Amino acid sequence: MIDLRSELRDSPLMLILRGIEPGRALAIARRAWTAGVGLVEVPLQSEQDAEVLEMLVQASADLGRAVGAGTVVTTDIAARARHAGAQFTVAPGVDLDVLEASHRWGMAHLPGVGSGSDIQQAVRLGCSIVKVFPAAALGASWVRAMRGPFPDIGMVATGGMSSQNARAFLDAGADAVAVGSALEDPEELVTLTELLSLRSRPETGRNIR
């Protein structure tokens, strides 16, 4: 089972390819892998999504990159993710059944949190990293506030993220950002990878943990 926190420490940007047709999804993923992005997520909400996930899993096999399934809200969807070869699952909330099923099938799991209670539950279930969702609505100040009672938990800011607000969330204490719809702008990937590359260097201040 991959270590999501370690993966994001090396490359603090995760791509979310939601509802994108196969050819375009593969092209975006390849650009991301070339740029050094380690994690790509495909939300499973249609049959085409499952096809895209399986295709990207196969395409990434020789590159040492991890591809996972998003919007995993039931164990049935977790089973579909496993069948497609996903290495990790992502959910919008904290669900013990989904977490246990993912781990049982060898997939790491990233649960979504939006409150202190959510984080506390995730920690109690043994999670070392969580998805802050919806990050843009919660705000960077929320991440900073949660760093007080939960200094050791990893956080991936997700939902409404782009190169325009990524720095604010990293400065507030997020370990990484996940970007989806902002990738409609072809320059966004370039800008984000440059930003995060600079952000992880010692001279810029706080390093991604």
C-alpha cells in the first residue's frame, strides 16, 4: 500500500480529472507526470470514469506514478476502484466502511474533512492525512486554525483550488493542494508545478512535510 503522505511530500500537488474524456485525460496526466506530479485522482461517477481510471493505471505503470479513485462514498465504488487497479481512494467525508474496504484491498485512503470533529474521527481511525473539503469555502484561515489542535495531521486542500489561492493554503499549513477544474486553463499546470517547486525549497520558508 502506498504512503500518501510520503507521495505528497515529494510532489505536493494532486490532479483531479473529473468527467474528462479518455484521450484528453491521458494527455493531461502525461503532462502532469512529466512535470513531476505523483498522484492523479479520477472520481468514479460514470462508466467512462472507470475506463479512464483503468487506462491511466496502465499508462502510469512504468513511470512509478500512483493513480487513484475519487468520490468513493460506498464500498461498491471502492470495489470498482480495486477492479480498475486504483492504488488509493479518496472520499468527501469520513466513512469507516469505505476506509476499511480500501485498506483490505490494498488501497490507501484519503478521507474528506470539514470540521474539527471530522479530523478527530479520522485520527481515531488511524489516518495520518486528510482531504480538507471544500477548501476554498472553508478558507485558508480554517486550515491555520486546525493546525492548533491537530499539528501532526497531513492536510490536502481540495475544492476550488488553483494557482491563485494555493500559496495561501500552503502558508496556512496545508501539506499539498489538489486541483481539478482549474486545469481547463492549459497554463495552470505549469504555474502550479512552478509554485509548488519553489514552495518546497528551504529558502522559501516552510517546507512541505
